[in-house]
Amino acid sequence: MSAPALHIKRYLITGLLAFIPVWITWVVFKFVFTLLAGVGAPLVSGIIGLIGLGAPHAAAELHRDWIVSILAFVLTVVALYLLGWLSTRVLGRRILGSIDAVLERIPLVHTIYGGVKKLMTLMRNKPGGTQRVVLIDFPSPALKSIGFVTRTFIDASGREVAAVYVPTTPNPTGGYLELVPTERLIATDWSMDQAMAFIVSGGAVGPEHLPDVEGSASQRAAPFERIAQ
């Protein structure tokens, strides 16, 4: 290969390696932005419609897709902040408790809502004395994936089995649910935040050391606290 061709190849590879972190960051940000903007967009459109009753020209200027998206994103972020603040107050906890009670009485909805709420609680709070971030043999025995133990239970044969959520990269909101015998789980000392950073970054960000990926006896014998259904 000629010298100019080698230079072109080297610089292309260098440029690609420099571009990938920016691209992954953009993909994740775009996903979050689109998701949050989609939540607030109907309300923003309604507000602009009301403005149009008194100021049609101003409403026409505001009713552009990029302006609606930005306003909807900001509105949703502010609403989430206020919801978080409200949930730390006694009155807010009572209101949210009332909403929970209503949703729990709706057929089908209570199953989905209850399951997602338990998963979010698990992701937010690490139970004392229990390691939730594990490695499992997935998608084949020769490969390992990071998973989050969401609960453990006993099957008909008396064997302890764990429900493990395996998120995808770089978007951890999608993934797989695997049922794995607890003796096949490889315990780690990672926190949820460390595991999520590792997954979202494609492995570029995270702890410096991995546990024994083959799983020593002590790692595979680590205890797991059961989560009530």
C-alpha cells in the first residue's frame, strides 16, 4: 500500500474513533430529548392555540416544530423537577399515594404500572447487603452480559431462580428478561450508576476492573435477597 493510502486510512480511522463518542452522545441525547419533548408537546400546542385567540401573529411565529419541541422539552423537565420536589413533601406523598391507589384498581394497568414502579425503585435504591449488578451467560455460554437482578424466587423443583433484566447499548430502556439459576450468576461490586455508565458508553466508561468472567465459586454463590411481589 502506498504512503498516501496509508495516511488516508490512518486519518480516517482516527477521525472515526474521535467521532464515535460524539455520535453515541448525540444518539442518547436525541432519544431523551425526543421522549421528553413528546410528553410536553400536546400541552405546548394547546397553550399556543390559546395565545392564537388573542395574538394570531405571535401564535403563528411560535407554532414551528423546533420551537414547540424546545418549549415542550423545557416544560417537561420543569414538571419532572417539580414532581421530584413534591414527592419529598408530605402533601406530595399523599397525592402520589392517592394516584397509586387509583391506578392499582384499574385492571391490566395496575400490572404494568406496578411492575415498572418496582423496577424504577430497584434502579434508584440498592437494597442493603444485596448485590444487584451481575454478569450472566448471555447470549451464549461463551459470552457475558451485564444484568440487573429484579427478583428471585423458587421454581417447582426447589431451585432458586433470578429474574435478570439485561439492558441494551447505548439505549438501556430496551432489553431482555432472562430467568437464570442463582448459582449461574456472577456477582460484581458495581453500583447501578457504574453499570449504567458502562452500558450507555458501550464499555468506554466504567470500573477499571471486571470480576472473574468465568465466575469463581464464591462469586456464583453470592446471596440474593428476594423482592416481594
